[in-house]
Amino acid sequence: MASSKQHGNSSGRAPGVAETFFGNSHGQRVNTDALILETIENKHPGIPVTIVPQFNTNLRGYAGAGLASIHAIESTASAKVAPKDLKWTVFIPPARRLDGGAGFVAEETFFESYMYKWNGFEFLVYFVDGRDGSGPYPTVQNQYVLGDKAAVLTLVETVGRWQSQLHDEIWVFNQGFWDKDPFLYQSILKSEWRDVILDKSMKEDLVDTVERFYDSQDQYERLRVPWKRGIIFHGPPGNGKTISIKATMHTLYKRSPPIPTLYVKTLVSFMPPEYSIESVFRKARQEAPCYLVFEDLDSLVTDEVRSFFLNAIDGLAENNGILMVGSTNHLERLDPGISKRPSRFDRKYLFSNPNLEQRVKYCHYWQTKLKDSKEIEFPDEICDAAAKITDGFSFAYIQEAFVTALLDIARSSDQDRASAVDAVEEMRQEWDLLDIEDSTPVKSVEKDHRDLDDYILWRKLKYEVEQLRKQIGDGKEEE
């Protein structure tokens, strides 16, 4: 540890905190924490100092939510010797360019001091990013809080509890860390059970199984059985497994109190996958009751971690309040200890390719979405006919046929519209007789019995189905 002599001064006075930080940054040192603490205690004798890591108690973040306030400190004598803070000015690109964001300029702080006001208390805070020590990873950002010890402990508890809670976010596990994802949360708000086309009895059973689990804690305890369940969604891709998971997430967030979702994206990280599994279930036990999602379960749980995963599910540690759901396109690839053992994943729901009735319903779903379109004629006959020619298609393939057909129609309509505008302008220039705003449109006369090929939607849709059928025949189904 560098001594204060390394960064002292010729006047013999005690160095300031900023002076110590910058002096220490230029010297050889082992532990910045100890040196900064010593300097703060010398600079502010008699005032208790509490060191608070920022990773789970972010004082600035709490103030940024409007729950506390931060005030700058006037320059002191030490500021003449060393800068009062150390910050980088960085540009943050937009998280989603589609949302219209242009990015913004922000500051990355490495050292600063400020007055922190909360709940009638005032604290002096030094923030230091640059802890040393024997371990190269991770870097620790510490907040040195000066003030009444009891008040500081209450502040830490309050901020820590607030930071551990979700605020319109989803817990996502990726690369070995849990993080809060507000974009996934916004995505699930768009997912409704009314948009999920499944066999009626299956949908009702699925919704009831989930709701009944969270309503039955007392019953589980009375029967003296662990309050936990596991569900597997399986079947060919593109038939509603993901949207059913998202619709369930949306339903659970509307409960009072809300049931949080923990979404596991990958077990791959800087540590072995066993570490990730332990981190996942530790967090799930902490957040219970919760909804724990393993998408593409067969890819996540490999042979190397199978035993560790099974032990995490029903080993010595209790998993009360955890409802797990795992999805897979290939049930046969799952170890029987996962797919066929009760008390691990108790229920299995098959999301098969839709039958004729379900395909008709799905086509009516698209008909409803396009009901306000003035350019697309979509009679019931198209729903029945489209359902018949898409036998063996997944919902995803039917959706692709509709989307591509509609885009083609839209492009054609744009060209036709442009041609019509040019024609109108030419007529105006020649005769100056036509006023579009006041003109009364001529109603088209429908034939009593129109052939399906008279509808452009059907012609385009039939063509796209034929193209997709060729892809399926070539073995190019999505995985």
C-alpha cells in the first residue's frame, strides 16, 4: 500500500481525499480501499465512515429515480492540489434505433464527492472506482458514506431493497450474470392469451395449471409436499411455445402482487456451467414465488451438466414457490431424468402443427387484423381455402405466407397509387375539372358469385404457400 508520503505535500498538512486518490493512482499500491479510508478518517475525524459497494446499493441510481437528492460540494483547499473529480465524457448510442432514439452524452465517473440528502438526513459521500487488491476481476466501485451510522445502515437497507426489486423489467440471466431487461418487459406486455391459437381444452388447462399453482401454497403445505412444479412445452418450431410463455409472463405480472419472471438465456459464462446453474437457482429461491423460464432446454442442459442440473431441481435445497417451464423443439433429446421423472417437470404440453380448425381460426385472426384495410378484400372464403392449402404448416409458416403476400400487395398498391396520382395531376393540368377532395367515389359493383382468383390476396397467398411448400419439401424447415 502506498503511504501518504508518496502523495503528501511540503507544507506538512494532511492531504485531501482527492489529493490522495490522484496521488495513489500514480503510485504502486495494493489496496486503494484502505488508503482512501485512512485519508477520509484523518480528514474528517470523529465522523463514522461506512464503505458501501455500488453494485447492489447504487446511491446515485436511487437519487436518479427521484427518491433522494445529490448536491455538489464547494471547492476546498485540496482541490487546488488535485482535481475535485475524475470523469470521462462518453457517447451512449440508442438501445433501439427503431424507437427513434439518437443516443446521448453521459459521464463515466471514477472519483467524485457530493452531499446526499434523503429522508431528512444528509451524508457526505466519496465515490471511488479503482479498487486494487490481489484479484484482477471484477473492479469494485465503492461509496464512502460519512454520517450517523444508524441512519447510513437504514439508507443502505432501503436503497438495496429498492435496487433488488423489478421496476417494469424482467430478470435475464446471460453470460454468468443476472440483469434487468426493460425491453423484454415491454415485449411481453404485447403478448395476450387471446392472440394464442391452441386447442381450447389445452389452453384452458395450461392457464389453469399456472394460476392454480400460485394460488395453492396453503394446500401444498397442508399436504406436506414441496410447493414447486415443472412444465415442458414441446413440439415442432413455430407453433406457439414462445408466445405462450410470454402470455403467461404477462398474466403473472398482472397479479397482485406480481409474480416475477426469471429468464435464462444461456448457461455459458466466464465460469463453468455448474456455476451458472447454481446462480440461477439461488436467484430463483431468492425471488420466489417466481416463474423460471428455460427456453430451448435441450440446448441448455447438456450431458456434462445434467447431474448438477437435476440436483439443483430436487436436491437438498428447497425450491418452494418456483414454477419452472422448459421449452424444446426436440423432446427426444432431453434426458429421461428430466422429461419423464415426476417432481421435476410434471406436465408436458405438445404444441403440434395446427389442424384444419386451428388453421381456419388463425386465418380469421389475420382477417380481423386487416378488417380496417380499404385496400384488401378478405372474405371468409379465403380463410377456408387458405386453411386447406396449408396442411402440415406450422403457425410460423402460415404467418410467413400472409406477411410476404401482404408486403407484395402493399408494394403493388404503392405503385398503383403513385400512377393514379400522376394521372390525376395530368388531368388537372389538361382540363382543370377534377377536385379529388369533393369528388364522390364510385362504388364498385360486386358480382353475386366471385371466384377466389378475383381476389389479389388469394392469388398472392396461394403463390407464397406454393413457394414455402417447396422449401419444406427441400428439408429447409426452421430449427
